[in-house]
Amino acid sequence: MSALSTGPGAALPPPTEPTPDPLRTKGSGDRARISALDVLRGFALCGILLANVQPIANAGARILTAPLTGADWPGLLVDQRFFPIFSMLFGVGFALLLGSAGDRVARPRIVLLRRLLVLLAVGLAHHLLLWEGDILAVYAVVGLVVLLPSSWPPRWAVAGLAAVLLVVPLLAGYGLFALIPGLFLLGAALTRYGVVARIERSTTVPAVLGLGLVAGAVPLAWWQVRSGGSGAFAAAGLCTAGAYVCAVLVALRTPLRPVLRAVFAPLGRMALTNYLTATVVVRIVAPLIGGRPEDWSTGTVLAVAGSILAAQWLLSTLWLRRFRQGPLEWLWRWATWLRRPPLRRATGAR
């Protein structure tokens, strides 16, 4: 969601040189996709749909998920555990695209302004017509207020502000939505420091970091169950989301890499299309299942989410064999650059 756009990574300098800030330097035009970002985005999309099936089916009567105590396994492993990943990836995508736009146009921030305004329009339509729990409009507003202005200060200032906007809401006991600005800036800072460009080069760093996050997530989950407060939920969700990211990055350095790319990358590359169409499908399927959605069993939720994701994976895989982007991603890109981008792949292209 953006958490919903991807971007390329700049070539790294020799290890003896400082890592340049991609927003301050010129590159060489379009850059290659970072496949780990597609995998992480697809992985997060799966978890978000699993968490959102019941609220969407219930037409917004319960915009968030089950009780804040989260004593069941969805409350400990799923609810609000994937949303932070999407939020951070939104900041990553913003910084990557702004760096790329700087290579192509004289006023790159105007390009990103249009992109956020289009996202705001799409999010408002989704919110008003389909589901009150839409997050796209929130992302667009926070992007306009926080991300776009953050492209002017140096990267150390962005990193420092990200830390403040993550720590202060947690200490104040606010919910996870209060962390969106900090997560956006965290993603942007990691990109500008070259961390994202090196994201697939190490096993040790994500493994060690992941173990630390797991060690923190366990007591935070216990605190969530005992207190039932939104602050505990946010802290546990953030820590667990970080552990998930590290686990995926480590797995991408193993023989599981082809499997992870095959399963999650197609979903991630068409995240906007899949996110919006999932709402439509859930609203259509819910009356056929019957009963109150909040009373659905865990098996029903898994079956609905799994069926939708399986269908989306198949359609995404087939679509991307012939086209460069998902249909809504393509339209979003067109509106961003104000010129029609190519959609169909060249004959014989993979």
C-alpha cells in the first residue's frame, strides 16, 4: 500500500566509500527491482487479508479485529502484525521512486505529489463505497504531511525523526495507527542509507536482529494478553512484524528462495490490485456463507482468505507473464507520470 508501490535500488559504491543518499545524487535511470521487497509485500498482503476478512465482511461494524486482548492465536500472530510491514514498505517505495524521479524530471516531488493525490482519491472511493476500514486514504494523507516534506532534510534528520515518531507513541500507549508516520520515515531512512539496496546480501544481520525481536515479542505478547491495551497491542505488533521481516529475509538466503519468490512476489507486484479486489470478493462471498461474520470460525476465515489469495496468486502469475504491471498499478503509474507507460511485455520477455 507505496506499501503498495515498488522501486529499484541504486548501485552501491565500493565498501570503502560512504553510502550516498539516493535523494541527493543522480543515478542511471530505471533500476532493477529488488525482489525481496516484492516478496515482503506479498507476504504482508496475505497477513493483512487474513486479519481483515471478518471486518470487511461485517461491512465495517468492526473495523479493527477481535478483542484487543488478542489472547487467541490470530490476536498474537496475525492481528496488526502485518500492517507495520506494509507501512514501512510504503516509505521504502516512496524514497526509491523519488530517487528514480530525480533522474528523470526536473521537479521529482511534483511527481510524488500527484502519486499521493491519486492514492488519496482511490482510498476515499474505497472507503466510501466498499469498506470503512480502508487504509489507503490514511497512507496518502500521512504521505503528504510527513513523507513529502521529509524529502528535503538530510537523511540523519529523517532517521532521528523516525525514531522519535516510533518511540513516543509507544511510550504514550497509543495504538498502532499512531506509528504510521514513524514507519513511513523508517522505510525512507533505510532506503536513503542504502540498507534496502543491500537487503539481500546478508544472513547474519537479519538473523541476529530477528532473534532479538523474537525475544522482545514474547514478553510483549504476554503484556498484550494481560493488559488488553492498545499500547501493548501496538508494541507487540511492531516487534512481531519486525521478526517476520527478518525471518523472510533469512529464508531468502536459503534454498527456499525460489519458493518464496514464486508464492509471494506475484501477489506483491500487484499489491494494489489485489488489495482492492479482495474487498469486493469478500463482500460478495460473505452473504453466501451466512451468519454473522464476527461469529465465523477460524476455519471459515482461513478458508475464505486462503481461497481469495490462491485465486489472486494464479491470476497475478498469469497476468505478469504477459504484462509488466497489474492493471491498477499501471493506471497509478500513468497518473503519476502523466504519460502512458508500456503495459504488455515484449514478445519473448520473461
